[in-house]
Amino acid sequence: MGDYFERIVDLEVTAADAGALAERTVDWMVSRGWLSREMSGDTMYSLQVDEGYVPGPDWAQIAQEWGVDWMPGPVAVIVGRDAHYPGQGAIEPSAVDCPRCEATTVIIDYPQRWEADKAVWQPFSAAIDAWKETGAGSATCLSCTVTSPITEWNWADCFALGSLAFDFWGWPPLTDEFITELGARLGHRIEHHTGKF
Ligand SMILES: [Zn+2]
């Protein structure tokens, strides 16, 4: 068990479709024996939900071998538009690339700075808040001056905006095969990161 997580975010599913897709995905993982239907809130700290699915009898098929005594924690399924931060403490992404011209906007100028430039981050942060509330938000590129939906920007550090996420709490690293298969099941682009409570 542990207080860290590995998270997979669906970057494309709409909020309206996320609930049904979550159910289908859980059904699939239960049918393979990777998850059970039992819910628990032990050793998990997702902000959005209190309980997750307890690992099934065959959970070890989708994770690296960490010894026979290892028992991973629950898998939280998070439905709804949200900003998903890797690491610890919801630190802003260090940069973002414009989806049109690919110019990079630096948000945290490591290693000179260790905090987001507030003036740079503010329009992105406001667009994320608008998207979370209404499903639409956009930001304007300072290089090409084109305004694009906030969900189309390419974030550094595996920061992700999405309406469906799976938090694997205290699991050994998930196998590449499983992550590829999960992405194919979801049928959308995914982001993948790790973090700590
Ligand atoms: Zn641009």
C-alpha cells in the first residue's frame, strides 16, 4: 500500500459520455479479474471521490512484479471535467504549447523561478475554470494570436484536462501493454502520470 498514485486521463471524452464510458471500462476490468466490485476508501486520497474499486484476483497481470505480498489499494474512477496535476500539491504545469503554431509559453521558468508567473498563468487558469464550469474555455496564443479551446493546448509535465480519470492507488507500475489496451478501450487520446498525496 502507499500514498502515491498512477493516473490515466481520457483527454477527449465529453462530460456527457464520461459516466457511461467509466461503467463500460470498469465492467471490462472486472470481467478480466483486474478489479472487483467491492469498494473501499482505504489508503486512497483522490480529491473527487471517497472510494475506489478494490483490486481483483488477477490484478498482478497488469502491473510489474513487486513481490507476492504486495497488495495494491483501490482504483478511483473520477467522472467530470477536471484539471489533473501530476506530482504533489497541484503545481501548475511549467509550460504549454499552442495547438496552432506550437509556440511554447513558459509558465514556471525553472530553475530561475519555482512558482508560476501569475500574469502568464492567469488567462490559462481562467480558461480552465470556465471549461470546468461550462464545458467551454479558451486561451489566446501570444505568438500567433489565435484563440484555441483550452482542451487543445499541449501541456508540459503531463498535466491533463479531462472528464474521466482512473487513479491507481499504491499499485506497482502498470505495464505498458495494459496502458495501451486501456487507451484502445477508451478510444481516445490519454495522458498518463504519477503523483503523491
Ligand atoms: Zn500560437
